[in-house]
Amino acid sequence: MEIINTTDYDKDTVLRFQQFNARIVKSIPWSTHALFAFLMLSVLAGAFFAVRSHAWLYLAVLALALYVFGRRFYAIYIAPEKKFEQSSFAGLSQRYTFLKNSFIVCVNGKEDRGYYNRLFDVWETPDAFYLYANARQAYIVSKAGFDQGTAEALAAHLRGRVEAKKYKTVKR
């Protein structure tokens, strides 16, 4: 039996994936969050100090440190939403056909074949499956887009085709 899914890459789907990818797969350690918060408070306190005592070099050093550490936070949490409308994902629709030993991805009439044994990781979330082809590229399979089969059938199918250590489930 084939399992067929059509996933529309709308803004919510793409942003949910980007946040998942940033939070779970490329997790930022709490120490980085703490350091960023400390730098932000330091820049605010430093701005007050610099204005009152004309210590502009101190403010410049803090602002530079904030920029260096803040780039990653901006790229993960702020930039994706701003850039979505201009991206190639806007309005994209992918049709997945899951077969016994492989799956076919059809985008704008062009087909590509993927193999389960070559997948880097498979993540199941409450809303979607994320099939990582490598550490930087993933296929998004929405649980709401099944034309044939169900999300439960695909989960069972994927568990049977990929190594147990590669299949991960996230409840939130």
C-alpha cells in the first residue's frame, strides 16, 4: 500500500519547522541564553553609564559583543518570519509518495527519489514528520496532508524502515 501526502509550505508550516529545528535539533544551551541576557542588560546599563560619563569605548565593546552573540538569536527567532514572503518556500507544495523501500517527492512536476536507509534522522512532532536528508536539509511532511493513508500508518512505516536510533518523537 502506498502512503500519499501533499504538504503545502505555508508560513505556519515553515516557521514551525524552523523553530523546531532551532530549538530541538540545533539546540541552544541555556548558558548561551544566559550570556545573551547578561550582555543585553550590560549594554543597557552601559548605555546609561556611557551617556552619563562619556565612556563610549565601553559601550562600543558591549555593543560588539551583543552583535556577535545576537546574530544567532536573530537568525533563529526573528529573521525567518521576515524572510518567508521572499523565500522560495512561499506557496510551495510537495507531494510525497511513500513506497516500500523509498519515497518519491514531487515538486512542480519534478520528481526526486529518497531512500529510507540514507535518511540522517526522522523526527515526529504533533504536527508533522521531518525527514532529514542530511544535517542541514529536511523534508516536511504535514500530518494534515494525507491523501491516502494516515499519519499513524506513516509513523509505523518509517519505524520499520529506518534504524531505531534515527527515529525520534517529540510530544510538544
